[in-house]
Amino acid sequence: MLVLSTYGFPVIISKLLAEAKDDYRGYTRTDIIVTSWFSLVIISIVMFCSLFFGASFLANIMNDPMLTKSIKMISFSFLLLPFISIMKGIFQSDGEMMPTAVAQVVEQSVRVGFILVFSIIFYYYGLSLYEVAEWAFLGSVLGSVISGVILIFFYRRMNRKNSISIDSLNMRRSLIPLSRQILGQGIIFGISSLILVFIQFMDALVLYPLLTDSGMEMTEAKQWKGVYDRGQPLLQLGTAATIALSLTIVPLISKFMQQQEQQLVRKYTELSYRLSIMLGMAATVGLLWIIEPVNIMLFTDAKGSDALGVLSLSILFCSFLMTGMFVLQSLGYSIVAIGIIVLGLLVKFALMLIWIPKASIMGAALSTTVAFFVMACMLFVYMRRIFKKPIVERRTFLLTLLASLGMSITLLIERELFDMLSRYFADSRLFTACEVLVAVFSGAVVYMFMIIRMGLFTFEELSLLPFGSKLAKFLPKNKQKH
């Protein structure tokens, strides 16, 4: 729901609203807003009913009927989808990203806060883990409600007085074609953004049953499923920056595509891929070096660190893939993007059936990594077919590898220093947390300094990115703007 209300429908609604300023195909902003409301209300009701009334069915597929109430609880968040999507679309059509940003940060803060508070309170009251989960999911629903309140606050604060007067004749004329665009493009764009969610959903449906069918005890299987799930937020966090920065470049690609500026389309497509490889490589290599202390810091023990390390390799391929999904969408190849995702999920499912009974959660991690690798390769081949030559230069791979080597040396030295210091400290999560935070900060600084200093990006390219003007100060003097 979060992805659909952030990357899916608001993007399409904002695009249509922006085009309406130029009297695009005769649709007014009122036509688009009203049609969006009717279309998304239908979608939200269908999704709510599917989850609420199908909760028992889904829980049984997962071999855990006790999850029924949790699934029902989370289904209520979909009822807020129309309002949140339309409000974000209105703001983004005018280039105002602050309301969306604030609403999203507060929503996630409330959600995580509720999870922590209820987990602590109910755990000490001796309730079951299922009851803890049900109340924690309430935080997700409440977070969505507060997100809507914040969007209303910004709407009123900006003194928007746009009245909506419905022309029934015009609405009948525009309802069907507009609904097709909003639902069709919104769902396709949402699917492109939901790759990680689909992978996680497949793990939720298949991993636990396969572990128990292979002879593992139910309690042990649940524990190992929980250990494997530690990797999901790490994977999402590792790709978050890539998605955010790609979304700043993709509108430029769409703009130049409409203007038939093929040279500029290729230029900014190549830039978006450079960003994805640069960020994906940093997150992957960095996490590989510190996966064990990260595991201890977040989850108190080092269980499953090898599997989580293999899973972290997915970050590089996933970053490349998700950037490509956005680019294909901008270039008008939405069906190709969906086809790549479907084939990748089939690969993931087949490998899970083969590897999980033999290698437990390591098999699940390998299946995810190989699936992302296969999807990334398919995308690379298709992009080469579109542009008639490789979209990523060898120089990009070389410079990111050199920067990764510099970061690795830094992290290796730090590991040795912290190993020596650990003799004077008892095993504690606080000490491990210090090790992780120092490693993340120093590794990021060394990597970014080398990337910019070696000239992977020009001054003009850095200026397109957040804090780019500050980062440009580290460019070689002959490449800095005077």
C-alpha cells in the first residue's frame, strides 16, 4: 500500500495533472481528480476485501492460521489509498515534494514507534507473539491515518482554494479513458516498484512450508524463517537511496522522450544507471564487510550471517533492476518491464523448490540473489537492444570497483582495530553498534570521496542530485565550475 501510494498512483496522477495545465486532450484538473477518486476507491475496496475476507486462505497457504488476525488488521490501510494518492499527486504536479516527504517520514516513524512500543509492552505482559504482531500492525494503519492528516494540513496551509465543479457531460466523456490511464499506468508503475515486496511475499508463502516439509520441526522452522526475514529491511534500505535518486532523473527522461531528444534521453538514462551501480556497489560491498556486527547490533546474535551476506549481494542487482524498471516505464516499454519481473519471480520460485529443502535459508537467499541477477541481465540485454550499444561504460564499472577497494581497505583496518579494542570490553551490543556506525560513516566518506575525485560525475550531473553542489567541491579543480 505504501509503494502504491508513493511511487504508483501519485506519479501517474501528478503527470496527468501537470499535462492538464496545457489542456492535455481536453481533460481538466477536476476531471482527473474526480476520476482518480472513483477509480482508486474501487481498487482500494477490492484490495481491502481480498485481504480481509481472504485472510484465512492466505494464512493457511503460509501454514500458519494464527496469522489471520494480523492480515485482517493490515487490510484496513488500503482504505486510505485513494485519499493519500490523490493528495500526493496534487502536490507533486506542482513540483511540491515537501508534503509527500514529511508525510512519508512521519508515517514510517509512527509505524516503527508503534511496533517497538507494543512489542515491549505486550512482551512483558506475557501475551503471544501473534497478539504482539496484531497490535504492532495497528501502528501501520495509524501511520497511514496520520499521513493523511499531515497532507490535509499542508493543503490548508498552502491556501489552496481550487473548487471542484463537476460537469456531468464532460465527466461521462472522460471517465473511461482517464480511468484506463490511471489504473493501467498506475498499476504497471506500482508493479515495477513492488519487486522487493513480491519477493518478500513469495518467501512468506513458500519458505516456512518448505522448511517443515523437509523435516524441520515447526518451532525451529519459524525461528529460521525469522532469521531469514532479518535480511528484508537490509535489502530495502540498501535500495532506498537508488530508488529516490532514480526518481529525480526519470522525469527528465520522460520530458526529453516527448521532445524526441534521443541524445539527451540516452545521456540521462546512462546517468541513472551510473547512479544505481555506484550506490548499489557501495551498499553491497559495505554490508558484506559488516554483516555480522550489523546482525548482532540489530538482532542480538550472529545467526544466519552467511545467508544474510549472500542476500546482500542482491542489493547491487536489485538497484540496477529497479532503475531500469523506471527507465523502461519512461521510454514506454511497460509490458517489457512486467515480463522481466514475471520471469524473475518464476526463477525465484523454481530455485526455492530446489534449494530450500537442501540448504534451508541459504537456499532462499541464493534463490533471491540469482533471481535478481537474471532479471538484471535480461534488462541489460534489452536496454542494449534499444540503444544499440551498452548503456553502461566500462569506466563506470572500473571506478566503482576501485572505490569499493578503497572502502574495503578502510573497513578491514577498522575491523582489526575494533578486534583489538574488543579485548577490553565485554561482548555488548553497544560496542558492536559503535563499530557498525563508525564503519558505515567512514566507508561512505571514503567511497564517495574516491568516486567524485576520480570524476565519475561531472559538475552538471552532480547539480541534479540532492546536496550535489556541496559534493561538487571534491571534484578535481579542472572540472569544478568557476
